[in-house]
Amino acid sequence: MIYPYIPHTDEDRKIMLEAIGLSSMEELFSGLSEDILLSDSVPISHGRTEDEVQRMIDSIAQRNVRGIPFLGCGCYDHIIPSTVEALSSLPSFVTAYTPYQAEMSQGLLQAIYEFQSMICEITSMDVANASLYDGANAASEAASLMVGAKRHASVVLVSSTLHPFTLQVLQTWAKGTGKSLRIVKEKDGVVDLSLLSSLLDSTCAGLIVQSPNRYGLLESYEGVAEILHEQKALFAISNDPLSLAMQKSPGQWNADIAIGDTQSLGLPLAFGGPSCGFMAVKEALLRKLPGRLVGLTEDGKGRKGFTLTFQAREQHIKRERATSNICSNQALAALMTTIHLSSLGWDGMLEAANQSYAKAHYLAYHLAQLPGMTLVWDKPFWCEFPLVFSDSKRLRKFMQELRNEGIFAGVRLSTLTRKVKDELVLLVAVTEKRSREELELYLAAARRVMK
């Protein structure tokens, strides 16, 4: 016989009520006014067995539409080695999720330490924290760090080519902190850095940019750091970390802060999350770095050990002195990224980045030959590119016809920005996971629709 799960029996309730000197549940809630009490019983159906629940969930899951994804705009379908799921799901990692007690969590602390080391190597920066919630959160933390690092600063410059969600988070941050954002406009799909000097003043704490940007285009930051540093302002660059196997790193651009999201390194699409933000800085900013930081030390007998260090967080010190109010990190997602990077190595990263680049350019070249769509900006890109259609009707037809053939053609930018100017832009992402057969399938469908 299968019984429903009952947290408390009638006898349990009676004992608990007697312990506090009451005789009934009604007496327990007698202090509540009649207007907030339900007049009827709560309409909850009877319990279900485990098998019934499983069948119900399976029937709901069948409604999900599956297809070949050429989707991107911040979340990408990359190859993930089987080692990632196999190792990250070990009980010794999953149960030691919050490493407050170093003596209980040495394995996880070491994994986080390796994550920090790998992020530093990828970004060419000096020190990284133990991860943040996601890339947008990392941008807001960078803005906070900038303002905190310069006295009397209240303004942060941000590129208009940041991911739309990142801009929204920054706007929320500014509203909540009383700070201001100053938008640096774009030109030909990239941030217009010729405007930088005119926008800088003594109140500016720094500049946040992104490459690849919201259109998938790569940006050049030659001489930007020098202009900012002359005004005592900081420079932060947001990157897809896999792209750094091919393009210049934040450290090579002389940036002060490197931020981004590690979704492309070992984290599945998972309907949009969870993800894992990263943040790395120059050594001069070490004590202003938000969140957790794992350090390597030695005990009295010379044995190596790992521990949380430089914890300038609101749980440990006076709230007004905290560098940030972030309370945790994406430990499990950071672990998955660490395992992914360990499995690939630098050669594997370069191979994945090169294949993504080559396949994206192959598809973009052939699509640009079709009528009704163009690659409007002659700018370098990595694995994602913007297709601009001649009219919205043709764009909708294109997306629907390809979906009918099991292909998710791309992300319509206006669904994220809600702006009229983006209505004809389709962002198409191609990763190393897309096969030659899938690319040809996309092209064949596109030729039929756009003829």
C-alpha cells in the first residue's frame, strides 16, 4: 500500500499544541482578524503517488520543442565532455557546496582555487574571485568596485553594445545605489570610442565594454586604458571566456577588471540557466574584489591547505565597510567550468574556438549571398553574427519555416531589447558543436525560404 507523505500526524499536532498551552489549531490562530482568514478550505487535490507524478511531469516535458539550435545572445550550445557531469555530481562535491569550514571542504576549496587560477590565466589578470552569480551580476559588481575605488566618483560609463540584460541589471544597480550611468553610443555595430574623452570628467569611475558585443562583433580597445587612467578611471572588459583563446585578453588591453560568464565552458543551455559569473582584477584592486576568494597556505607542519581569505563581505565585517553585499558564489557551476577546462586544456580551448569561428564564418558567407538579408557591418566577429532582413514579414517567415524543419534559426534581437531599431536583426550563433550536415541543412532551408 502506498501512503501519502504526511509531515505531522494528528497526535504530533496535539503534543505540540499542549507544549505551548493550547488545545486546538483554531486557538493557535485566534489572534488573527477574520478579514485575513479564508472562509473556505484551501482547494488542494488529493496526493499523488511517485509514479503518477513522474508520468505527469513526463507528459509536460513532451510539450517542449526540440531542434538544432543556432541560438546565442549570451547562452550557447557547446560540446561538454562527459567528465563534467560525472565528476561534478560526486557526493563529495555536491554535499560540500558551501565551504565555510575549510577543514571539511578541502576538495571543493581546491577546485575553486583552480577555477580562480584558470580565470587569471585566460584573462591575463592577477587575481580572480571564486565566481559570481552570472555575467550581468559581474558587471554590476565591477561598477560598484569602480565607484568604491575613486573618491567622489558617482558615474560609470557603459557601452551601448553590452548585452541587453547586462544593461538592465546596471540600470537597476544605478537606481538602487543612487549612482549614474552614462551611455557611450555605438557606431557601425561597435562602441564609438571617439566619444570617450568628451564623456570623461572627474566624477567618472570607469568604463565597462564588451567583446564579443551584443551583436557578436569583436571590438578593439587600442589606447582606451591610457585615456581612462589619465582621469584616474578604471577599465572593465566583459568577454565570453572561450573567445579569449583567439582574441586579445583584458590584460593585454591593459584593463583593470575582467568580467564575464562561464556558460560557454561546461554549462549546458538548461533553458537559460543557472550560469556562473567571473571577475578578475589587477593586484592593486585585490582588497576591493567582491565575494569569495580561496587562498593556498601551509599549516605548522608544512602541509598545503586551502581556505577562504580576504573576506571583505557583509557577513564578516560592518556592512557599511563591505566591498559588496554578495553572499555566496556559483560553487557548483564554477566546479563544472573547472572540470571542463581541465578536460580541454589550452589546446582544446583553441580547437573549440577555432571551429566555432570557422563554422560561423562559413554559414555567414553563404547566407549573405541570399536576397533579403545582409551582414550590414563589415566588422570582425567570432561565433555569432547579425543578419539584417529587408522587412519583418520576411524575417518572421524565415524563422517559422526553419523551425518547421527542426532548426532554431537564431535570436531576434528586438525580443531582448524591445527596440524598433532591432526588429530586423537576427543573431545567428554557430559553435563547434554544429556539424557540417547541420550547417548545410540550415543553408538548404534558407535558400528555399529566401528564393
